[in-house]
Amino acid sequence: MKATGVVRRIDQLGHFFIPKEIRKNLNIEDDTSLESFVGGSKIILQKYQPDTWSAGELKEALIAAARDSEKDPLDYLRIQRKEH
């Protein structure tokens, strides 16, 4: 991670502002959805991108689920994503 040297306070409602230059550099526009992650004492924000699956990935998941009727195809897809 790269330090920006910018410090912002959180207001009474828990809001903080991402500086314009950072938003510009990361192409974050109005109404952009951000996803948050917590790790130790860090908060990580990234643009939200819902999972999308290729036709091949979906086919493999359905085949795997058919082999093991107790396995959810989405669980198989999530495992595959973590391995790649």
C-alpha cells in the first residue's frame, strides 16, 4: 500500500471523505459502490464488483454438484475462484 499523506477525521455520524485526487486516480465517481473489508486494525475499500462466472465455470460447477448432490454449485465456484 502507498501512503497518501492525507488525514481525515470521522464526523459525528461516522462519515469520512475520500479526497478528490484519490477518487480521481482510482476512477471513483458519484454513486460508485464500494465494498469494505476489515483485517486487524485496517479497513480496506475497493470498488464493488459482483461475482460473475464464465459459462465454463458454471458448467464445471453443475457437473461437480451433480456428482455430489449435497454440494451447492456456488460453493464449488467460490472454491475455484480462491484457487486461481
